[in-house]
Amino acid sequence: MGLAVSLLALMPQAAQAQTVEQLQSQIDELKAQVQALTAALSARQPAPAPVPTNPAPAPGPQMASLSAPTPDPVDAEPAQEPKKGWYDRLSLRGYTQMRYNAFLSGDDSAPAGTSRLRSVHDSGISDKGGFTLRRVRLVLQGDISDRVSLYLQPDFATAVSNQSGGERRESFGQLRDAYADIFLDKAKSVRLRFGQSKVPYGWENMQSSSNRLTLDRSDGINSAVPGERDLGVVAYYTPPSVQKIWDRLADDGQKLFGNYGAFGLGLFNGQGINKTEQNKDLMKVAFATWPFELDGLGDAFAGQVFEIGGSAMLNTIQPEIRSGGVSALSHDDNRAGIHAMLYPQPIGIQAEWNWGRAPQYDLASQSIRASKLNGGYVQMMMRLPTSDSFGTLMPYGRWQHYRGGWKAATNAPRLETDEFELGLEWQPWKALEITMAYARMKRAEADERRTGRAEGHLIRTQVQWNY
């Protein structure tokens, strides 16, 4: 209050009414009050703060008198993240493939009893032409706990035949994968897979169609497991050293064969995807693959990886027959195969072959018999430099050969396939892939009622969008 009175005394009108001695006395009194307040403030602080290089103006006496000491900081406990439910760990993704096949020349049609140029992998290769949806996939997957994950995949591009009107119906939903992985160690290098999943036979069979360079799998390797899947249980093991190499290749944009182990052992029904088991003999399958880094061979091999492996199958199956139902007899379905790959950096090569005995329709006896088979493919590809503005280009060429039965078709007809395909995959963005290919085919139609082989030249195109 005294300080306010003193300040008012300094105003011009008051100064005119006072003598010089009175003004000097008031100034001396004001200086004493300021010194007293400054001393009291200094006594309340534990230690003087270091003087900055450019000190700010000191607060006025009134502001200083109203200031209070800063309270000591209190250690705050870190905020805990809310615990996620199992449903928060799931993700949804998928892809769609649309195709158009055009005959340049060849046997797109033929008289009854003679083979037409057809493929067991693509119903769009026919004399009717038109656009087709090859695959429409949705994948629901995720870790429902630290040791259990699930994977569910339907396909909405499945066709159904033998309707009352006789016309084929397109775009039906069908289950492809429905399995759970049980991890036996914290590193997740050992797991058991229960449910309907891919059978670990053949490198190309296990590679996702969304990731495969060629439009279709080869007849020879895919004949072991048409549809690639069956119901059963399989154990996978991936050493950390192998997983490290695969992770590096994936980061580099290489087309790997999927989330499978370096070693696999499985037991499956053996009758085929979405088919009821017909005998008590389970299908036994073994798979092994191993990548080798070639950096030690010199600068020319820096970053190169060579992978080699093999697979084997023991099974008996009862194919569907023309008169209805399945064969009363079980037929041997045993085979073994090898695979090798030099990943493209920038040029690569990939090859597989298998041999064995499987059901096959015998024209002489007019019956299904277990007969010899052999077939596979050799493929070369190249990765051109990636451009941010243009995307990725991968040209390829593949030759395939197969002689043997196709157990998934009625009466297990014999296939005789020789095919050369030359194509280019362009991926302008991650969400879009466009493939164009020229194919020279010579095939036996998968129908025991038609004989001989058909030939033709085709242009094949596919647009795939990923989501």
C-alpha cells in the first residue's frame, strides 16, 4: 500500500505541490522499500540461478512480491497402452485377376472325339472367348494370441457345372484356406498347421498366384495337388539363418514362395481340395528347401542367392468316374520332385521336375490304372531396374512338358502337354499388375472321350489389382 502511495506521489500534479526536499525524502524511502523486497525474495530462493549471457529485464517490485516458489516436479507414471482384443489383431487383404485370351490361330474347336485346345488351369481358353475372372480372393488373417494365428481365404471366382439347365455358372464362393498355426517356440521357427491349407509339394505349387510371374502353374508339378490344398496337419521348421535370407530377398522385392518352412512334414486326407475322403489311407508329404548366398564366389555373385530342394508324396486316391461317384478301387499316387532357383539379380532361372505313378485312364482297357508320369518346367526371367515414374518390368520365358494323368478330372484322363510361353509383367504401382504373354500350346484335352492333341497360338492378358 505504501508503494502505491509513493508512486502516486511521483505524478506531475503532486510534484508541483511539494518542495525538492520532500521529493528527495520520498525517493529515498522508495529505494529502501525496493531493497527490502529484493532481500526478502533472495532469502526465499535456495540458490541463485546462473546468470544468462543476455539477461532479461528484472521484474518490478510488485511482480516480485506476488511470485511464489516453483513446486518440486512429481515423477509421472508412464501411460499404459490399452490391451488389444484378438479381433484388433486381424487384417483383411486380397486380390482380383481378370483375364482375356485371344486365339491367333489353332484348334479352338474340333469335331466330337477330337481334342480341342483347352487348359486345365484356365477355362477362358476356349472357342467362346470373352473376359473371365480367374481369381477373386479375400484373406482374413492375424495373431489371435502370441502362439496362435489364423488364416481364412475364400475365392469368389469358382464355377459350378452340371446345373439343371446344363449351363455353367460363374462366380460362386468356395473355401480355399482355413487353418490355424500353433507356434511351439517364442522365435516362431517351429509351428504346427491345422486345417485346410496348401500341401507342401513343389515350390511353384506353394507360391501364391498373386505373386507368381507366369499366368498359370505348370501341368507337371500341379498334377500332384490340383488346387494345391487339402485338409490335414503339417509341421514346418525354418532356421533363423534361412529366415534372414528370405527376409532380405522379400525386402528386395523378389517373388518368394510364401509363408512356409525350410522343412515340412504333413498328413492330409489325399482326395483333393473340398472333397470327402474316400479311404483310410492318409497322404504323406515331405518338403525341404535351402537357400545359399553366393557372395563368397566373388563380386560377380554379390547379393545372389541360389535355392535348391525337393519334395515327396505317398498317397492312394479314388478318382471320380464318368458313371457317377468315385472309383471303387484306390490307386497309387506316389511321386518325388526336385526344384532349383537362381533369384533374378537381374537375370534368374527357375526349374522343377517330378516323376512317379498316379491314376490315369487307359484307353486300351477302358479303365483307370496307376501309370508312370513325368514332367516339369524350365523358366528364365529378368528384373529390369525399377523406376518411380514407370514401375517394375519383369520379362520371362517358360517351357513346360508333361506326360501323365490328371486325377482331378473325371476318369483321370491322360495329359500330353508341350508349351512355350513368353511374357512381360508390368507393375506400375504396388496395387496394380498387368501381364501380357504369347503362348504356343500343344495339348491333349482333359477328357478321355477326346483323343489326339490340339495346337494353337494365343495372346493372353491379365490385370491384377491388390487390396
